[in-house]
Amino acid sequence: MSYTATVFKVMIASPGDVSAERAIVRELLSEWNTVHSDRAKTVLLPVGWETHSVPEMGDRPQAIINKQILLDCDLLVGVFWTRIGTATDQFASGTVEEIEEHIKTGKPAMLYFSAAPVIPDSIDPDQYEKLKLFKKSCQSRGLYASYTDLNDFRAQFYRQLQLNLNRDKFFQRTQQDDSVPEIVELPELPKLSKEAAFMLKECAADAQAVIMNVSFIGGQAIQVRGKNLIEDGNDRSRAIWTSALLELESLGYIEPMSAKRELFRVTRAGYDALDRLP
């Protein structure tokens, strides 16, 4: 049976290094709608520039996005990891501009900063320094949340979204009652060491999609995309990368291609896990 519902638009603001978190936000908004929208007569609609903006000329790009999308949004969810994004002429990035402009309206905003480990060489120092400055500026202006991995982010956002909808007066005008049923548990994302996650990503990105594991007199080599992961003469490095290889195999994410176990390839489960990694 059809019914009339209030639609709250939820702006997802983030730079490009947290695409997995953006997908989680959309997934959990959909889950909330499945469980609650019929009773609460409320729908949460995820909104982002990549899905809701249209071509338009006559102003700077971020100003057009603000006009087309941001101004009509009721809740903003901002997520950061190591990048702050591309600078605009007024703010450190388009993401920061979206957050600051939304906060000016007095509407609720939920900010999250990842504390997940990262390979140092993959960090842009300038981006990271600007992100730290923005994060510091937020400390005196409200509360933000930090999370350690994607499972932690899912759990926190799932719970805090419901608390926000129940507590913030902005949403109270549509609530039918005070009881909100528990949402069913969602499956956890794969938990991998940073070395195993790196190895899986590199292997999947290789045209050959193989990991080479070769032992020879005086040492061992584990290679992905032509790069040897084990430092020469470093037994600790050998132990770390050998453990990462065994970790992926024990989880069923890679499989040996021969009895000699010198070549490994990614399995279907490995590709599925890869889709859910940050």
C-alpha cells in the first residue's frame, strides 16, 4: 500500500580516498529505509555530486554543486582518511566547502576521521597536513568521530545515525513514536593485515594477477607486479610478507597454481573481499 513520507536528503561529502566508506553510508541509509520508513513515514535519500549534479555553466564548479545539491540537503555525512581533496578558491577543498556551508545553515552534520593504518609512501604530505589543520579546527566547534577500520565505521555510523534521527529536533517533526527497532546485524568486512591487503590489491591490479613465491639458496622472494616485497637480508621483512601470503591463502582469497606453490592467483572470494576493502 502506498503512503506519504517525508524525505530527508543526506549529503555524503568526502575526498576520493574513502570510496568504501561512501558505499557503506549508502548501504546503511538503504538498510534504515528498509526497516523504518514504513513505520516512521520517513525516507533517507543519499545525495552526492557524482549522482545528483547536472552540467551547468556560469559559475565556479563547487558553487554550482552547492546550489544544485547542498542547499536542499538536511543532513551531511563527512568522511576523511589521508586526503582533504581538491582546493576551491575559498576553502581547502570542495569537501570542506560543502561541510562549512552546510554547518552555516544550522542543519546537522556528522564528521568521521579514519585512523586506519596506511602505507607511508601512498600519502600526499601536503594533503595530509591540510587535513590535520582542518581536523584541528573542528575540535573546538563540535564533536567528530574517529574509526579504526571499515567494520568500526559501519558500527559507529549505524548506531549514531539512529541516535541523531531520534534526538535532533530537526528530525523530530516527522517521528511517529519514540521506539526504534533494532536493525539486523550486517556481515562484517574482511579483516586483513595492511601487508595482506596491499598484496591482494597489487595482485588484482596486475594483468597477470599472480603472486610469485620463490625460495633460493640464501633467501626468498615474494613478488607482485614485478616488485620484490621482501627486503634483501632482512629476516623480519621475510617473516612479515610470508605471513601475509599465508593469511590470504588461509582465508581463501588466493590459491596456489601448482604443487610447487611458487605462483598464486586471486580467487572469487578474494575479488569479493577486494571490492569491500578501502
